[in-house]
Amino acid sequence: MPKNERALPDGFMTVGKLAERMGVTVRTLQYYDREGLLSPTAESGGGRRLYTDKDMIQLHQILSLKSLGFSLDDIKNRLAPLDTPADVADALAAQAAAVREKIAVLTESLTAIETLRAEVLQMQTVDFKKYADIIVNLQMKNEFYWLIKHFDERTLDHIRSRFDKESGRAMLETFNRLQDEALRLQAAGEPPEGARGQALAAAFWQMVTEFTGGDMEILAKLMEMGSFDGADAVWRQRQAAASAYIEPALDAYFTRIGTGPTGEDMQ
């Protein structure tokens, strides 16, 4: 053991030894000291900074939080006292929770990357606008993100101009809710022309009108959604089952109000 290490009081280590044990540089420890993150417990008569094993545990907290992307200010606020076994356990529990949160974020990011890669390969063309749309829809957790590659540019421009992330999410929630309601009414044996079926039809048509803005070309594109090649089999089955109820409900709705989807007289 070097002479300067042998001269240390029991239970203390120099900044160089702490840096070596924790795999960081002396400069990093000096920086943490200046920033008030980790100051040495003591100082030798010769002016050397002296650290303890407790300091090493606190350094582990700092390095763990730093690896998770926290700023130094965030780390200062998250550092826990280490005076009792409960303090140490609480600090480790907080670190574990932060790691789990980071794992969840990274897992979601990895899934999005792999999903986008699969979509890019299926499209067989370079279309960065569609890539961007897919990314936004993945962030929205839109399970129908893959439909984007089937839409033409006019339809996509229409969607981009009418909806932002929040309004788009609200529209998707409405669509899913109404489809679920159609399946529920179908399973309950409610007739499409009955009061509940007609309430569904009115709400569904209001949603379609809001989405299309009255553009019949966009409406025609929406009507093709159930026949896209390569569509997920489960999705197609759900679409078919919901449509089997919604379509006759809409027919009865238009007959009742006397006006068709394109404004034609139904009388």
C-alpha cells in the first residue's frame, strides 16, 4: 500500500481511491464537491479530501440517477439521507423505482423503433411525411397507426390539417367507443332501427361528419378501410362485426331523417 494511503485514518479513503473504486475520474468528484452534490466527510492535516464508505454509497446514488438522465439539480432534490438502515433502504427503493420507470420508457421507445422499421419495409418507398405521421400516432398509442401507409397524400393532408395530437386522440377514442357500443348492442340483440341503435347511428354519423368535414372523397376513402390488403386479421374481423350493426343502423337513420349521406333526398 502506498505511504500516503497507510497514513490515512481508519475508515477513510482519498479522492483518488474513491474514484478508482467507483470507476469515475478525480475531476468528476471535484466537480461534484463544487456543486454541493458530494463533499468529502473530512480533510487531512495536509489538506487532502477524505471520503468514507458512506460517501461511496451516496456517490452510487448520484451515478445511478445521472445514468437515468436526471440533471444535477434533480439529483440534489432526490438524494436521500443515509443515517439509518431505513434511510438506505428508502434510497435504494427510490433508485429501483427510477430504474423501472426508465426501463418502461426505453421499452416503449424500442417498440416504436421496431414498429416503424416494419412499416418502412412494408411501404417499400421512402416517404418521410408518412414516417412522421406514424411516429406521432405511435406516441398517441393509436393501435391503427398502420392504416397510414394505405392512405393517399390527399387523405393524409386532410387529417393533418384538421387534427392535432389532442383532437386526433379524442377522435380515436370516440371511434373506439362507438365501435364497442355497436358490438355491445349487437350482442344484446338490440335492433339497429331501435332507439339505442338509432342513438348510436346519430353519434357515429356526427363523428364521420366531423372527421370528413363534409368531403365526400374522404368519406369514400374511409369506406375502403375494411378492405385494405395486409390489414390485421383481428382488426378486420372487428371492423366487419361492428359494420354489420352500424351499416343497417345508418340506413335506418338516413331513412328516418329523410336525407342521405351525400345530402340526397331519401323520401
